[in-house]
Amino acid sequence: MAEHLSAARPLADMLFMRETDGQSFDTPEQRAALERRLGEAVGKIADEPLRRHYQADVRRRLAAVFGDGRERLSRGDVGAHRSFAQRRGGPFTPRGPRVGLAEAPLAPQSKLGRKARLPAREIMILSIALSHPALIESRCEELAAADFVGADLGALRDALLAAPAEALDSSVALAEWLNGAGRGTERERILTFAAKMPNWWCMRPEAAQADADLVLRQSLALHRRSGALHRDLKLAERSLAAEPNELNLARLLDIKANLADLADAEAAIDGFGDQSGRASPAI
């Protein structure tokens, strides 16, 4: 049940957005029609406990949008529905600039908090290629097929695939070629990120090529699987938003479970890393 409830909130968000986006609810008739549509959509859920939770969630959301004080939403729900209402010109009006101490304007929220992290798996793939250039040639087709999402990481991958044969003789030769091609800064950035990762031992130039190759093959396989699952997840979310039934919900939860399993996948074969100097755990 806990797993169902964790998925219910984003799914209810999609359902509510579908029924409210671009519409106004100024009259009792319009509000009643919205409540009726939502009730009919939720009523199609066969699982009774799940249906009850959806019905309660819909009531809270309607109360927040229509200003009914009998129901109270969490802070996250209020924020979500304020954004819905602002898009359709509803009861929530945009606030002025954010103000801090002494009425000094604060930085936009998009500039607060941590900087966006580069995808760890993509950093691992590129750092192994930079430290073990011979693998670029042996894994060129898999590298070329990988879909990189990190900023500029795909461009660096393309540059590595275009490197001449003499640049793949060693990591030093590849570094010199990248510097001459104006990509030395990108190389340094990737290796700086990689050196801070727990599994740097298998990415550094001193690592045994057999270990580096095994990690590269596994990382590329996980990367392909992750991309396919994320594409399936988007399709499942759209299907559930269009038709919120038990089958579509089960499909979405199954994909999320597979993504969680994928996140836990790591190299764990006997003796792995010994050639690269990785210390074996004490028994």
C-alpha cells in the first residue's frame, strides 16, 4: 500500500492538470462539471483502497482551488495548485519580487541551491575512455550509440570517437590531441569530477585495462537500459494520466521498481579490481 500511495500524488497531479489546464471555473456549473469529471475518472479505479485515497486526494485539491476552508492541503500541494491557478488566471495571483532582510531582493529560486550535477554514469564512461584510449576503438559502436544527457558530454564523446589513431596510443597522447583541438578544459573537468567519485580506482590511467574494460561495458549496458526505462516511464505516465486504471498504475510501478534495481546495480564479481589495486574488504 505504501508504494501505491507514493505513486498516487504525482498521478493525481497529472489527472488534475489534464482536467483543469486552460479552463476557468468562475461559475458553480463549471466547478460542478470539474468535480463530476474527476469523480468519474477516479471511479474507474477497480482497487477499492486505492480509489478511496484518490477520492480523498481529489477532494483536498478541489478545496484548495475553490477556496473551501474545510480541507487543508500540504505545502507542496498548495504550491502545485497555485501554479495551476496562475496558468489559467484563477484565484491565485502572482506575487511580486522575492524580498529578504531589509527589503533587499533575493536571487531567483532557480539560482539557489546546488548546481546541477553531471550524470555520474556518463562521467564514468568518459573518464575511462580518457584514461584508457584503446577502449575507444574497441567499444566505438557502443560509445557512439550511447545517448548522453549531460551538458557538453555528448560533444566530448563525439570528439573522442573522431580522434586519430595516433591519439589513442596512450592517455598522454590523447590529452595532447585534445589540448590541440581546444578540448583540454573539458577533459580536465571530466577527470576532476571522476577523481571525486568512490570508484575512481577503476577509471584512473593506472587501473588494469581488464578492469576498466569490464566497468566500461557494464556502464554502457546500464546506460542503455536506463534510457529505455526512462522512455517507458514517460509513456506509462501519459497512459495513466489519460486512463487512470489499475493496469496502467501497475505498469508505472513496475518501471519504477526496475529503475530502482538499476540504480543499485554495480560490479561485484569475485576478484574484481584486484589487478587495479582495489583493496578487498576484510572478512
